[in-house]
Amino acid sequence: MCGAIAADVGVSLLVVANALRLLRATSEAPTPKDGKRVGDRMAEYALAHGH
């Protein structure tokens, strides 16, 4: 029983650490040269091609 609790706590710590790493990476990401996000470019492309 103690092993299962330790494994659960360990996995929870890994999940939290990974989430914090992802949050830090997105806040430090450089902006594109044209200032547009990828989703904006994809939307423009789709609208320009009749989708």
C-alpha cells in the first residue's frame, strides 16, 4: 500500500513539474517577426483558399 502511495505522489510531482516547465517555455517564447500568431496565419490561409 505504501508503494502505491509513493508512486502516486511521484507521478503527481512529475506532472506538476512538467506543467510548470511548459508554462515557463510559453511565456519566454519569442514573437514571430510579423507579429502574427500561428493560428492567425492558418486562419488567413484557410480563408484565402475558400475553406
